Amino acid sequence: MNQSFDIAVVGATGTVGETIVQILEERNFPVADLHLLASIESAGSSVPFRGKNVRVREVDVFDFSKVKVVFFAAGPAVTSSYAAKASAAGCTVIDLSGVLPASQAPQVVPEANAQVLAGLPKPVQVSSPSPSATALAVALAPLRGLLDFQRVTVTACLAVSAQGREAVSELARQTTALLNLHPLESNFFDRQMAFNLLAQVGTPDAQGHVPLEKRLVTQLREILNLPTLKVSVTCIQAPVFFGDSFSVSVQMAGPVDLDVVNAALEAADGLELVDAGDYPTAVGDAVGQDVVYVGRVRHAVDDTSELNLWITSDNVRKGAALNAVQLAELLIKDLP
Amino acid sequence: MNQSFDIAVVGATGTVGETIVQILEERNFPVADLHLLASIESAGSSVPFRGKNVRVREVDVFDFSKVKVVFFAAGPAVTSSYAAKASAAGCTVIDLSGVLPASQAPQVVPEANAQVLAGLPKPVQVSSPSPSATALAVALAPLRGLLDFQRVTVTACLAVSAQGREAVSELARQTTALLNLHPLESNFFDRQMAFNLLAQVGTPDAQGHVPLEKRLVTQLREILNLPTLKVSVTCIQAPVFFGDSFSVSVQMAGPVDLDVVNAALEAADGLELVDAGDYPTAVGDAVGQDVVYVGRVRHAVDDTSELNLWITSDNVRKGAALNAVQLAELLIKDLP
């Protein structure tokens, strides 16, 4: 197939947007013209693509009929404003903001529920899930047909990069200040992030749940197609720049055969099973890689119906930009 | 009571040993003579107590009949060698190494199972549990009579200080190197600890469990007196100097009334319940404090039979030294 496509990336100046551009180049995505877009505050800068600097233009004045596929890597407000416009212009819309409802743009992780894409009305609107849901879906999907999932308990230890560049700078700045015995300033985070763990990422509702946690429960059920699965989630902010880590316990209806689990994970797409005795880390394994790493595959200490896993993933790549580009790769096969 | 007691601290040069000495002073423990002991390699230094520097002497040549109470804050080998000698000399033995079997020296956290002390043969031998088991016991004991515990799932995010001074130095050194773009060296940890999370603290057995995790399961069941409780544990090493954090899910047999839980935690000894909407952190709340902090008290997203908690504790104080001194405070009431 020599066909190539005009593509737009909205939110091109953010970490995820820039990574989408980089991955389009890395994977030789058949891009004809690339249009980089942002809100008026961010427009004007440029992002390298295939050896040239592509200027970022204002999304407000863009004619979406010029492109076939649009990635929305912008915030919820920008995505809400322009996704409908892009879809009305006939574009395939891939949303990373999480703002489009599941009924309009289902959450899809190719390794877990690619079959959903085939049934969508044209022009397609699809969501690339949160980094946490994506990583967990890649790791759990291969086991879904083999084991009877009762309950998933997750502690997600999230990298600060998911909160943007300001969060990354603040962790570095606080760390330097502490090591030099200088006074600590917290502007972005609500308290000391360096050498600490924050137990709440976002503002909790009256029940104590933060939107990130509720979204993870909803998205994981949707992607795994297990609508009544019990999912218990705590998202914590770790003093880690890049790469998410997940401590996961899955209760099954009966005893889990670890050989079967290991064989299924070994054979699965998009993940790498780390040898028993070893374990992956966010920084040492996941960052910069396209696969989700799974290790510490074990029962609970004396309960063979519980499966414990440790999962690490690059929150910006597979957690966001790569998954979105993979969705585009599948969707362009059906474009005229 | 004006009676005072001759006391020995074995392992007095370690972080926990030094903190025991400090807490004995802080709490006006009725110390007559204080004998600080260590293996031959560490003897010779001194530790401040009540305005004087107390010299650390060799445990090997110490006459245990000179003291009434001995704290073993040394490693397992030293404790194994000298605890029996101390007990034979009539001393009350308080072990922090975890090496003495439960049948000989039960695990006790005063807030959870102080009643165990009354039934012990004299001279008493008792164990102060691991920092993780202690923190979890303080937080869960007040709920034990109110709720029907089915299963506890814990991700324990441990501070490097539990591994000793070398671990603390390596985290500081690695962090400085990374921020200055210098090459990274890992001597103590098996890989990069700075800005990373390590999923395995210790060497796993053939089933993938590390001793720390197995000990936590055993100790928690013993302290809570729930011998068949299902406990699933993952201990991870966080890039935090001091203070442990725990993400905990407890499944109950039926719906949990959060008002009842909050009231029980509010009334409990040794813990501080953090207001809904807020949460404690290791660094901001726990470190240097005597209480265990509990926050984020909530159900799972849509399962009222699951209780989720976030717990932080000073691993050196309440997790070790303070708990041991509290045990001594209770035990000296029965000494002649």
C-alpha cells in the first residue's frame, strides 16, 4: 500500500503531542501532509518531523476538511470544542483527552479490544484510554479468556510527567533544593513531591474517589469487556519523572495455574514478561520502550486463587502517544 | 513509681538502636544505668543520652546479669547469639530483629494485642514486629471487632532508611549524580533507586515471595489474632528517605459503614485520622511523629464491602524503636 494520508495533531506542543509526531516518524506512518495545531497561546513554535521543523498553527482557524485523521492530544476544553468539527468534516478522530463519551468514542487498546473498531460508524471516533488503563489492559487481556476474574486491586504509582512539564520541573527543583538544604517551594504539587509519595492525584469527590481512579475503573471494564468486574484503585503520585508502575492483585474464582499465566503472557502482543526472580522498573525497562513490562508473577503468599503482578509502562508512549498511533494504523486500512 | 531499671541496647550504633536511646530519654523512661552494646566492629563509638555521651561496648564480653531489660536492635546473627544468654541471665528481652520464633517471643504492638504480654512466662521474651506489620496493626486493630475481615491487600512503599545508612547515602548520591548528569553508580541497590521504584525488596523464593512479604503476612495474622486472614502483600522500595506508606484494601463480609470506621479510627490509640479530602504523607506527617496516620478512608469505587485506606508511619520510630520502648514501658510494671 503506497497510499498516504494528511494528518493533524491538536495539542502538538505538549509532551504527548510531540511524542505522537515522533512516533509517526519512527513507525513510518504514511503521512502526506502533517498539520500541527494548538490553542492560540501555544501556536507559533515548531516541532521536528522528518528532518524539518513543522510550525504549530492555531487550531481555531484550521480547515479540518484538509486532513483524514486528527489526533486530539490537547486538554478536555480544546478537544470538546474541535472534535465535533473534525468529525463533521469527515475526519477520523482519535481522542487522548478522555472527554468524549464512551457511546461516541469507545476506549480501545489494540492488544485488548481491536475488534471494537470494525463496528464503529464512519467517520470513526475512538478514544485512547488513560495511560493506566492502557497498561493494565495490555497485561490483563491475555488472561481474560483463561481465568475467571473476580476482582482487580491496583495501586498505580504514577510518574509526574503525566501532569505536564511544570510537574517535571517542580520535582527536579524540589529535589535540588532539598539536597542543597535550601527551602522547599511547592507551586504545582500541593505539598513536597521530592522524596515523598502523594496519595491523591486530583480532587476527590464526596466519596473520596478522584476522577483518575473512577476513569480507570470505567475504562478497564470497558476495554476488557467485563462490565461487572470489581476494580479497586488507588492512584499515587511517585517522585519518578517518567514511567508508571502498577502493583496488581487479581482474585480469580478458582486456583490459578501460574504456568498457564506465564505462557499466555509470554505469547501476548505488546508486552514483555520478565523472568521469575527479576522484575522490571519504570526507569530501567519501561521508559522509551513500546511494550508493557510484566514481572513478579506469583500467587498471594498462601492463596493460589489470587494472582499478583508488577507492571511498568512508559506513560507517554504506550500509555498515550503510541497507543493512539497504533489505533490510527488500524483505522487507515479502512479509509478511502 | 520511682523505681528505675538498668537497661541494655544491643545494636546501639544503628539507626534503630540510636532512636531507642533517644526515645528512652524523650519519654523519661526510668533508666538507672544505660549500657550500649554492639558487635566488635561497631563498639568504641558513643551515643548521647541525657546530656552525656555513652560509650558503646562489645556485646561479647557483657555481663547481662547487670541489667533488667535488653533491647535487641542488632542483626539476626547477633540477636541469635546473645538473646538466649540475656534471657538466661533473667533479663526481659525485646527483640527487633525478627529472628526469635513466635512461640518463644510473640509479636506485640501495644495498641493491637497488649493483652498477650500478661500471659508470657518470665523472664519475658517479646518481639517488636516489622515496621510494616506494626503500622498496619495499629490502623486495622480498631476495626477488627466491628467488621468481618475477609482479605487484606497491601502495597507497602518502603523508605530506604529501613535498609540502613548505606541505602540512605546511595539514594542521595544517585539523585545528585542524575541531577548533575553524571554517570550513575549502584552499589547497595541492584539498580537505579533515584526517581524509580523497585518492586522487590530482598531475594524471592521459588514462589516469588520475599522474606519481608512473608513475614508481614505471618506477623499481621498473629498480631490481629486472625490466623486464617487472607493477606496479599507487595513490598516496594520507594525513593523516599524516611517514612513508609501503605495502600491498603480490606474486603469485608458485608457492607462497610464508613461512619463507624471513622469513629473507631478517631477514638483509637496511636493513630491520627486525617480529614476526608486531605491525606497524610510519609515526609509531611509521619516522619518524627509517634502516631500512625490514616487517610483516604473510602469504599472501592462501587463496592461498599471493600474498605480502602492510605497509611503512613515513621518506620524507625513507631515502626521499630518507639514500639519497642512502649513494650518495655508495659513490661517493667511487672518487674520486681
